[in-house]
Amino acid sequence: MTDKLYENDSMQQSCQSVVMACRQKDDHFEVLLDRTVIFPEGGGQLSDQGWLNKEPVFYASEDGPDVWHWTKKAFREGEPVTVTLNWDVRLDRMQQHCGEHMLSFAFWKTCGANNVGFHMNEESVFIDLDKEVTEEDVKKAELLANKAIWENNPITLHYVPHTELGNYQLRKKNEKLRGTVRLVAIKNGDTCTCCGTHPPFTGMVGSVKVIRFSHYKGGCRIEFLCGRRALEEMHKRNLILEETSNLLSVKAQEVLPAVEKLRQDSLNLRSQLREKTQALFKHELPQILKEAPLLSDGTRFVWIETEGIPADGKSIMKLVSALDHVLAAVILKNDNRVMYQFAVTGNGSFNCRDFCQMANEVFEGRGGGSPKSAQGGGTAGLDWKQKAESLRSRILKENQ
């Protein structure tokens, strides 16, 4: 059994220990110690990292009373080691996890929303609420959580029998808990059962910042960051804002309306361009039809190869497929994608689904449809025009 020093002192950064066992698994070794300051992944909190002597510990896992430390080097049973915590990683984990407690409490307190899910990764932290919340709800909860940080309230640990949990005002209740239960209590704030590491005072969380929120499974998913993560994210976003305001030659607070105007101008230009393109294509269509090769049953093979957006391809196909006795193929490049459409009109016996399958093979794409109409899309490499020409030549060769 490992003496888990982190449970009662999250600030201890090193200790002396003895190797109890070492086992090899896949490409690493797992080392069992008699005592440790390294927290293993659990309760939604990511694993700490650190060192055994000078050997990095990149992960720790818990198996009942035992904590296994994952390394690339084997250790001898009975070997004494110095366990050192990577404090930057520990502080980050504590900030995110404790911030989750504080923000969850804030939503519960301000709008009666309960946390029903918690997820943490190396980039972000998420909580899932059991009800939808508004921008104003998020603002109130975020402010309350940060007020608790500014007050620098103490965070204490309590070990109580599960039979006494009813004496505490818990935000979350787990009726399945038995035996001695660990409680994390924030003065004037959240109290709940938890196995994770927490700082001794709320001020160490630094800050809580909601990044975005969205509807999720009948409730709401809140993405947020705490401490250094929040600071770095705000630096990054501020840099983007400043660079954008410089590009647009407007003040930072005027960026949004300026971008909205640019977007509307772009939509208007696209619409005008599409109209001009369609007018030009209508003008050229008689000549295109006149030059289109005849297939075996007298159907004209109209091949259109262009660049634009998917809407352009659909507009062109609509014009061509309105003609009688044609096999129409529209190949359109859009950014790094190729979109292809096939349609046959009149009594032509050709199967568009087969042509789409050919295109799937040529462009490494996916698509399908019916004998009369089919479409799909694939990858547009630098050689997309050569591939398109090879597809055209194959269709002609097999159907003339």
C-alpha cells in the first residue's frame, strides 16, 4: 500500500521513498512505491508528472491502495529513490480542478444548475450542466467564482464516516459511498466529496474564465480555463484582436461591426459573381453543346471543369441537366476539395452511379446516387486537372 502524501498536503513537492515492485508493460515500466507525492489520474483530474531520482515519471495510475509510477526505466525492488513533483504541472491541475469546484458551485448558487459531468484535458476543462443557461447566467457565475478567488478563502479537508454526510450541505450527493469519505470544503463556498488535489487557499486558482458555452444533451456544456491557462488564452485572443484591428484600421471595440460589414460585402460580391458566371455560362452553353462529343446512343457528353464554391457547381448542373439527351459531368475545385456531379437526361442508358464510382477512385473520394443522378467529393491535389482529364478520357473511351 502506497502512503499517498498528496492527499493531506498538496504543497509537498518531494519525498524519500522505496521501490516496492517494478513491472514491465508494453513500452514502459510501472513502479510501485511505499510513499509518493505524485497524484495518479482519478476523479476527473489528470495525473501529475515528476521524477524518480532523475528519471521522468510521465504518468501515474492508481490500483486500489497502490500508486504505480510510469517510467521508461526499470527500478530494482528495495531501491531507495527521491520522488520529485513537477510543480508546474501540479499547480495547473490544481487550478483547473479547484476552479471546477468553484464554478460548479457558482452555477448551482446563482441559477440552480447542477454539474452532471466533468472533463479535463491538456487544453481545456468542461462541465456539463443539467439545464440551459444564458449569457447573463454565465456572467454571474463567472463573477461569483472569481470573487471567491479574490477573497482568498481557505480550503480544508475532512475525513468523515459516510453515515455523517447528511450533516454537511453538499452540492453533490453520492449515496453509494461507504466507509470514510474525503470532503473538500471551501469557506463560504463549495463542499463536496473529492479525491483530487486542491490548493490551501482559493487565491492560488488565479482566475476562472469561461471560454464558450453551448447547448448539450438538454442542458449546457461550459468550457473554461483557470490560472495560467486562462492568462495564456487571454493573451492569445488579445493578440488576435489587436492584429485584426490593425489590419482593418479600426479600434479594437470596432472590430466586430467591421468584420460583419466585410462578411456582408463578401456575400454580396459572391452573389454578383455567381450571377455573372451563370450569365456567361448561359451565353457559352450553345457552343459547349455544339462541341460536345456524341456517345454511342447519340447522347451528348457535356463536360464542365471549373473552380468555385459548391453552389456554383449546382447552378451549372441545373442549367446543363435542363437540356435533353445529354450526359452532364461537372467537376468543381473548391479549396482543397474536388466536387463532382453527374446527370443523364432523356432516354440515355448510362449509369451515373458508375461514373461517380470512377470519380471516387480517381480523387480518393466518396459519393453515390442513382443511375440518373450522382455526386461526390474527393481530394484536390496539385494534379487535380490531370486526374479530371483522365476521368473524362475513360468515360469517353468506354461509352463512345
